Amino acid sequence: REEGRVEEDDEGHGDVKRLKTMRTIRSNEDYETMVFSKTAAELRLVRRETVISTAESADKLKESGCGSREDLRDWNCIGRKLHLAQISLQNKLSKKAASEAAASADSQANGTKNNHVPKAGDIFQADICIRLEEDANLQYIFNGMIANCSEDVKSLASMNQESFNDVRVNRGEYVCFEITRAIDKILAKIFQLSRLYAPGGLKDHFLGRQAKIRAFGLIVSGNRRDFESACDKVRAFFVETSKNPNLSKNLINQSIPFFLCLVNHETLYSQVTDLKLSVERLTETTEGLKETTEGLKETTEGLKETTEGLK
């Protein structure tokens, strides 16, 4: 099948784009583009970025309450106790629903009830949702952007503390990560992950009933102190949410490892700068070798002329 071609997959309704690397992916967000640019240079994969809700999947969301205002309110309640930044509803709706929510601001101001109801045509997107077409270690996929796995990656799932370095992703398995430069958007990003991949969410519709997710994660930027604090809060959030059956069914599966990764924009920029300098040095070296070669060529020609003269 042709690389880069978008098509509908045999399983699930999410779009399908076959790639040989994620490095070619471009985003409107500079930080996201930098993250993609530091992923594995060679890795055959399928990227699934967008899914459009059908009547069936919308009914499932309504029945489970996954991604609903009520869900969000309960999440915010737990998050508030843990001092996690609250989730803004308008930003967490689907693209289409968010536009409708903004358009109905006047009616809300007048006290009119306007709870968004999931429906066919709602559009949802994922940052990194990839299915590997060859076996690979999770570390290999993201190794170019993470300076120190022991310090910059934390395993936070309440039922799976598997090490980042030990996760082996087999062909056909999924890796699902979100990206945000703002560390205070962590709870909002977990909310998005859960709506896309939780049992009561869009997972079956998006990826197919048989799809196996090998790892979840978030890639964030920030200082070390805020990162460590966020890790403790997210770990506590997963524990608290898992205790509530109504919330846990709409939370990403805690038996699947979840990793919070610290990847600073400045670090990525410096890596790119170092690469640029290395290329420039290589170019200078190549030019120097070219000049040396030309000099040797001239010397050879001179020796040839001298030899001819001696004859």
C-alpha cells in the first residue's frame, strides 16, 4: 500500500495513514512538530488521527456518559482536591460540538440549559495514535527526544508499573500518546485520552473491537519541580478515580502502562541546533577534503609532467 495514503481501515472508523516515520508529520503547534521530529527515524507504522462519530458510537457515549459534562464535573472535583488544573468544557468537546457551544453562549448567559448531546458527525482527533507494522521497543520510538529515561519518564497507571525501557510493542499493537507544552493541561489531556480509548468511550469505533493498546502516555514540557509534582498528582488521580465504578469505566484502562514524559522545547531546540552544527562541520570537513583532493590532483599532475620531462 502507498505510503502517506489516507484510507479507511478494516477495523474501526478512524482514518488510516501509512508512514515509514513520524518525523515527517507537521503540526500547527511548534512544540508538537519538534516532538514528531525526534521520533524514530525508521519505523513502519499506521497513524490514525481523526474519527467521525456515527449514530451508534454517539449512542454509546450517551449511554456510558464518557466525555459528558457530568463526567467532566466529577473529574474536576477529584482534580480540585489534588490541586490539578481544571478542565474547560468548551475545549474538551469535539471540534464541531465546541463550535456549537461557542455559538450558543448567549442562550447559556440567559440561563437556557444547553448540555451537548453526542451525535453523528462529531469529530475527534488524536495526537499520537499509531499501530506498528513491525516489532519495536517503546524506548526506540521516543528515544530521540528523551534525555534520561529514569528521570524524564514516570510510570503512573494504578495497576501497571511496567518500566518504559521494558515495554515491547508487537506488530499490530497501538501506542496512544497526547502532546501538550503546558503542564497544567495534563488532566484535560487524560480526559481526551479516556474519551478516545476508554471501554465506555470511542475505542471500538475508532480502532476496532480487537485493537490492542500497548501503552498510553503524555508528553509535556516544564520544569523538574512541576513535573515531579504533576506525577504524584496524576498517580493519585488514577487511584481515586479507579475507586469509583461510574468513573473508572470511562477512564483509560489502568492495566495498560501510562507514562508521563518530560520533553522540554528548549532541549529539542538545542538538539536540532547541535544537529545543524554537526551538519555544518561535516560540510566544512567535506569542503576541506575537496580542497585537499584538488591539491593532491595538482601534485599528481606535476609529478606526471616531471616524469614526462625525464623521459
